[in-house]
Amino acid sequence: MNGRERMLAAAGGRTTDRPPVWLMRQAGRYLPEYRKLRETHPFWEMVKTPDLAVEVTLQPIRRFGMDAAILFSDILTIPDAMGIDIHFSEEGPVLSRQITSQTEYRSLKEVEISEAFDYVRRAVCKLCCELHPHTAVIGFAGAPFTLAAYMVAGKPSQDLDQIRMLADKEPDLYHALAGRIADTVTGLLRLQIEAGADVVQIFDTWAGRLSEDEYRRLALPYSRSIIEGLRGTGVPIILYLRNSGTHLDAAAASGCHTLSIDSTLEIATARARLNPKIALQGNFDPDLLHQPPEIIRQKVRAGIRSSRGGGYIANLGQGLNPQSPIDGVAAFVQAVQEGGA
Ligand code: CP3
């Protein structure tokens, strides 16, 4: 099996010779070659220039040989296309506007997918040329709830106060916004699939902080509508949740092929609770990468053993960060490539 076959099989719920491996945020500031390019190119220029986005996507593949490459882009390309300016501060993204009223909502730009995301289509096409047939290409987008949370608060919000208040006081506005984002996400993922993406991942980073009832009202219907909209493509869809334990069963009801979980939940526990047709992805703690290679190997072996019983993709429970050690990433990828044996 090559990496692409392994990734497609595992994401589709089938068992593989060994688990495919890739890491969330595998492109980025922990790599000196990324930081070097970043010295001369602003973040959005790198995202929107296909040659640069492809180069950055390939950097970790050249170094570590993962089975799949995730397009270098960001979940905030959607608010960007809707006319909101985004910059990054020490605390994370800062959006130029907050969508807290009907007036603000109506002022959002209508997104013409093929025009607004032509840079994404070109980058994915080029990536597929570079990587197929050996390595899988992963497309992605943010989930409507997580994107709405950014667009309403204008920044990351741990407690989700603003989005909760909006959904409570102005449910029509919340549902109009989430529905509009869901349509745009469906279009963006379809564009990536048509350009050659083998698998797509929907990031619902903030939804794990909702109560189960809120998750079922505010997040699940929109993830589900995206997944239904893409069913005809036959491409496996991965749904990522952070703090996934509480919503495991609800998230599985989205119709996703693979659930990506973080390290607050054991893989074996998730496996026991879910329909065996649903594949799992995750869920190593990024802190593990700071351990000596032997410990990394032991933990990877144990993790792979505990994943038995269905499709499984080795990954972290959340993204690499700028402090992640390169040697740790190398040891992690290698340990999975050795088959966890
Ligand atoms: O390698 C990859 O994983 C592909 C690229 C990718 C980026 N962002 C690049 C990026 C992906 C898949 C994302 C997803 C993303 N973006 C999420 C969901 C995943 C998660 O971590 O929960 C979220 C919530 C965002 C929003 C976002 N974009 C934040 C919070 C930040 C700033 C904080 C940070 O981690 O740097 C960004 C900026 C960003 N996106 C960078 C990168 C490499 C750093 C920008 C820089 O170089 O200055």
C-alpha cells in the first residue's frame, strides 16, 4: 500500500497494513524552512499564492514523509472571502468586524465560490500533481459553528459567551449566519474535491465546549448538512472536535466517515462507543513529542494497539505548535511507519 491508498482506506473505515500518519498543523512555525519563507511573505500572501502555499504544504512531507499532506491554508479564509479583514496577534486571530446584528449580517459579501477560492483550486491542483499517486491530499474548512464563533466574537473566545448570547437572544440571526457559512463551506470543500483532494476535514475546534443540547442545536445540523451535500462525491470526510468526549455520539450522527478526537478521550473508549464503520483519527498529545524517541515509540505502539477494530489514522489530538520539536515529530512519524510493531 502507498500512503494515498492507506489514507483512503483508513478514512473510509477499512483496516490497513499500518495506520496512515499525518499531523494537524504539520506545516508551520516549528519548521525553520517555514519561518524563513515567512520572513519575506505575510501569512495571507502565502495562503493566497498557490506556489507558496504548495511549497509550504510540501515542506513537512519532504522532511518526514507523512502519508498525507494537508493544504496550507486557514479556516478563516471563509470570513475573509465574506469581506472581514483578519490579522493575527499574540492571542490569536483578530477579525475586523463582529457579526452581532442583522445590519452587520447583511453587509457580508456574497461569496462566489469559484472566483473567491480560485487560489485554493489552483493550489490543490498543483499539490495533486506533485503528490499523487503516492501521497494523499487533504482539503479542509472550518465548521459553521466554529467560524460563526469567530465572526461573532471577533477573536478566539474560550467561554463562547458572545455566540451563546446571540444564539439565545437572536436565534434567527444565528441560524441565518450558520446556514450561510454552511453553504459556503460545502462549496469550498466541493471545489477542493473537484481539484483532486482525496479526503476532506471539517474543523469544529470550538464545538466541544458546548453542552450536548447546544451542540445538537447549534453545531450538528450544519456539519450534517455539509456532509450530506458532499455525499455524492464519495470522498471520505473527517470531522474534528476538540474536547470530543461529551459529543461523541452526536458528532458521529453527522454522517462523517472518520471522527478526529483529542486526547481527553481514549481511542479504545471511542471505539467501544461508536459504530465500528466509523474510523477514528488522533489523538496523541502534542506534549508527547518533547519526550525521548524511545518513549515516543512506546506510546505510539500502545496507541496503535488500542486502536484495533476499525479504520484508524495516527495523528495528534490537536495541532503542532511553534515549540514542537522537529526530532519529536520525526520520531513520531517513524514510529507509525514502523507499523507500531
Ligand atoms: O499544516 C496545516 O495543518 C495546514 C494549515 C492550517 C493552518 N490553520 C495554518 C496556519 C490549518 C489546517 C489551520 C486550521 C485552523 N486555523 C484552525 C483549526 C485547527 C485547530 O487548531 O483547532 C483554527 C482554529 C485556525 C485559526 C487560526 N489561524 C489561529 C488560531 C491562528 C493563530 C494561532 C497559531 O496557531 O498560529 C491561525 C494562523 C495560522 N494558521 C498559522 C498557520 C501556520 C500561523 C500564522 C503565522 O505564520 O504567523
